[in-house]
Amino acid sequence: MVNGFNAPLGDLSSRAVAAHALGLIQDNESHEINLIRKIRNEFGHKWKDISFENHKVASLTRELPWGGPSELEEGSTNRQRFNFATSILLMDLIWRARLATQEKRVSKMWPNKSRK
């Protein structure tokens, strides 16, 4: 089994690394997924004093690209930046999944001197 608890593709980090290695996601998408994962972990592992204004969360959020209308960026909150960035990334990945299913991969025959 490749996914599930303690499996090779059992968490978001492993899946992102595998998708990037297979060429299914681009460098910038891999970086954005890792930022989102780190932000999620901040919320998931803290019980008190956690918000988008928390220093670490705010710092990570500011690394995400702005995906909203340019006239709204200057006055945007960290939460708005997070929402726009994740929405745009999600739409890109949904579209990518659709494109990937149309581009079915086939096994490649590799030359091997020891086998015929």
C-alpha cells in the first residue's frame, strides 16, 4: 500500500515530492504546497495564540504569491493572501489532473545489455 498512515505516500509532503519528481507539478507549485503544508501544521499543532497574524504564519503566508486582483493586494490580509493563493493553486492542480489523465503514459522499454 502506498498511501495511508506510515505509507510511502501517506502524507502531503511525500505526495508533493513524488508529484514533483514525476513532473506532475512545477517547481513553484511544489514550493507553494510546502508553504501551505507548513501553515497548516502551525494551525494543526498549536492550541493557543494561533492566527494568520502569528509571526511564523504571517511570514510563511507572505511567501505565497498573490493570486487576487492587483488592486486588492496592497490592503490584503494574510488570510486573504492565503485564500487567493490556495484557490488558484487548487484550480491549477484540478486542471492538471484532468490534463494528465488525457495524456496517458505508457511503459517505456529501456535498453539493457544483460537482457534481451
